[in-house]
Amino acid sequence: MPNAPPNPEKRASPKTLRPVPKYVSTPQAARALGVSVRSFQRWMKLGLIEPDHRTPGGHGRWDVERLREEMRNPSRFREA
């Protein structure tokens, strides 16, 4: 029955659901972090940050929350 209502007993509880990351473009990620796109690109080139996903065209997509978490460890960025 494709139109049957979902069985409430089989639904995941809110504790088991993980938030789905929202991937954004490089300029959007830089803006969300309050840095210039050029600085963001430099960090990528130096290997300090890696995109979460790459499009078929090779463009990076970023999870801003993960980036914010990484930036809480500033020792990674002192070398740059």
C-alpha cells in the first residue's frame, strides 16, 4: 500500500535522527565564517580545510557547522 500512513512505531525517534548538513558553495562558506573568499581558498590550497563534497564539475561544497567546529582549533591556522 503506497499511500498507507507511516507506522508510528517504525519512525526514528528524535534522538536517533542526525541533522542533515546543508552544503554551501565556497563563497557562501567564506561569508558565513566572516573571512574573504581569497583567505578561504588559500586555506584549501594549503590543505587546512577540505570540502565535504565535490560536485561533478569539481566545485567544493561545505558544511558550515563542521567548518566552525574546525575553526575552534586555531592551531591549525597559525601555520598559514
